[in-house]
Amino acid sequence: MKAMNLPIKNEKKLSIGSLKDVYDMPTTEKSKFNSILSSVKQSLTPEEKEISFFNKYFIFTRKSDNAKIIESMSENLYIKLTAKGRKPSEQSLKDYISVQLSLEQNENFDNNFIKAKDIAVQRINKEALLKKSKKKVIKINKPKVVNLSDSDNDSSVTSSSAESGSSSKSVVSAKKGISLGKTKKKLKIKNKSVDLSKKWLKLTSLIDKYHEIMIKTKSNDGKIDSKSLKTILGHCEKLNILAQDEQVKSNPQLSESLEKFEEIYEYFTSI
């Protein structure tokens, strides 16, 4: 492709482009290609030019048989290297590939094996880096279930004030056969200088998840599994305590997730 006369954009040759890109190529240098292109430019009518610009070109490289073998070898090596247990030796890997792909072990095999192994190792290292970059999942303990008494069939208990520091309770009407137990207040902050907005930022993925569940529940006429509802309500009570903090409320980066949470909290506590 380096030797081909192709349109250039951002100092790179375009392997895919339109005929307009070719038409706009400079023809100052003397060459057979430029001579033909200049002739085409002069002979095209405005109508022909307009129609021609709708066409596109692309250049592709056909894979050789050897490239396909290396690809198959790297795939098999990836499976073998990521399997649990002891790491196989170099020779055992070669024997495995030789049997799997019915290949004779010779000089060409060894060269392909080195290339295939490099590809497989690079893939494993890339996946390992991606795993490390993922945010850690914050675990929130599920609330304990407390059965409602017979006399409280139509009662509903609201959550206690966040400032009081007491345990919170949330109970959905017992007519629906759903009860929610009390949850221990998890957010105990000994150091008041801790930036709670960072804690909230780590919980945005959980809020997004509950927002999706809310949308699905709405489309399902408000029907939701009782166990899931209890878990969501328990988590919402804890999140609501955190949402009242001034550090969280005053952080403009958290405004979208706070709005989502308010919508989630209002919906699920009203079911």
C-alpha cells in the first residue's frame, strides 16, 4: 500500500475512500498515474462527476494459508495458557498444537509457533490490564426480613430520620404479601473530613442498574419480585442517607445520578 498512489488524509493513505478523494489528489508531479488522472478530470462533465462521486473504493489484503495457521495456533495457545492448573512447558504446548491442528513439527512450525505465542500472550496481558482497570464492586449487605404481625395487615412503616442515626425500616403493604425488614445503618463516618462524594461516585453503577430495573418494572405494570424489591428498598434507604450530605449535593458531577436516585427512591417506596 505504501507504493500505491492513494489519497492522503492526516498524513495517512486512505485504504477506503470515495472517488472524490481520488479526484482531489494533486497532479503536479510527473507520473503515469497523474497523467491519467489529469485526463479524467478534464474529460468529466459536471453530471458524470456528480455520479462518479457516489462511488467508493476499498483495498483489502487476502490472508495467506500461513496467516490462517498462525491465527489458529494463537487461539489454541490462548485456551491452553488461560486454563487452570500448572503452566505447560514449551514442548508440551508444541505437542498440543501439533496434535490439535495436525501439523508437523519443523522449522516453519517453530517460526509460526513463536508468532502465535506472542499474539496469545499479548491478548492475555491486555485482558489482565482491563480487569485491573475495572472499578471494584461495592458490596451492600442485604436487609434482614422481619415478618409483619397479623394486626399490621394494612400498615406501612416509613424510614426513620437519617440524622437520628437509628436503624431504618421500610415496609410495603402486607396485602401484596411483601415485607421488608430493618437494615443496619452502614454509613458510619468517624472522620468528618472524608469526601462522601467519592463514595457516591463509586455507587453510580448500582444506581444505573436500579434505574434500568425501575423502567422494566414500569413497563411490567409495576410487578416486581418481592425479594428484589426488598433488596432495592434496603439499599435505597442507605443511599438516601448519603444523598442528604452537602458534599454529595453540592458536587455538579453527581447531579445526574442524584436525579436518577430521587426518581428510583420515589418510585419504589410508592409501590
